[in-house]
Amino acid sequence: MSDRAVAKRYAEGFLAFAKETIGTKRGLEEIISFGEILDKNPELFKFMENPEISYAEKSVFVDAAFKPLFSDETREFIKLIMEKRRGEEALDIADEAKIFYRREMGIERAVIKSAKPLSQDIVLAIKDKLESKFNKKLEFEIAVDPGLLGGVQATVGNIVIDGSIKRKLSELREYLMESKVD
């Protein structure tokens, strides 16, 4: 089984458990926070994966270090990850948890790209239009891509709405190439 498939199973299992105990949203927030902590602290990652440190010592550490940050349920999940030697998948588990949560909540991911940073008003207007068009709650990622030259490109799922100047120039070039000059 691929690492990503394992991460998906762990993420779905944890969020199903969290739904019954601490709530899906809190479970998601805590597992994402744990992933961010791991990402910023490679020493912690090495500690989790170190075979010379016993599981009991790791468990004591998790309880001591993470008690102020995470619920008992999330700390037990972190211990399970260590016990099963799945520390390498911890970041993927957090990513898969986000994907699973979005799917469960009916939230689609959307990316808006523009040549220059957009004002908050423009972003909100685009958000409202796209949520209305797709009849879905959208979670946005905003990116700047100077290669677009101008305009905006929005991607929702596998649908791309390209209103960039780059695309319009490309279409104009194709049109002119197809036209015969007599």
C-alpha cells in the first residue's frame, strides 16, 4: 500500500474517531497543528522515528509536551502514529485530513491567480461569484503569477476559468495564424 493511501486511512480513521469524541473540526485543527509543528521542528520528527527511544519514553514526552496544545484524543493518535512507526506519514496524514474534512463538509478548493496582488474587495467579489456559480462552499488559495500579464485565472476542482490577458493574446495569435491573408 502506498504511503499516501496509508496516510488517507489514518486521517479518515482519526477524523471519524474525533467526530464521536472531540468534534471533527477540533480534531482537524489539532492534527493540522501537529503537522505544522512537525514540519517546523525536524528534531521532533527524528525523535518520533528514532528506534533507540522506547515507545514508553515517547509516550511520556507526547503527554508532557503536547498536553497544553492537544486533547487527550489527539495525543493518543500521535502515540499511535509513533507506535506503528508512521511518523514519516504524519505530514501526509494532516494533508489527507484536510481533504477528507473538505469533502465531508462539501467544501471545494479553489485557486485564484492574478498577475498582481488583488484587493480584499475584489477577492470577496470573485469568491461570491464562484460560490454562486458552482453552488458550493469554496476554500480559496490566492496566488500571484506575473506570467498571466493581467486578468484573473480561477481553478475550482478540475475546472479552469481563464480570464487572463495571456490566454486572450494566445487566442488572438491562433486566430491570426488561422486567417489567410490574400
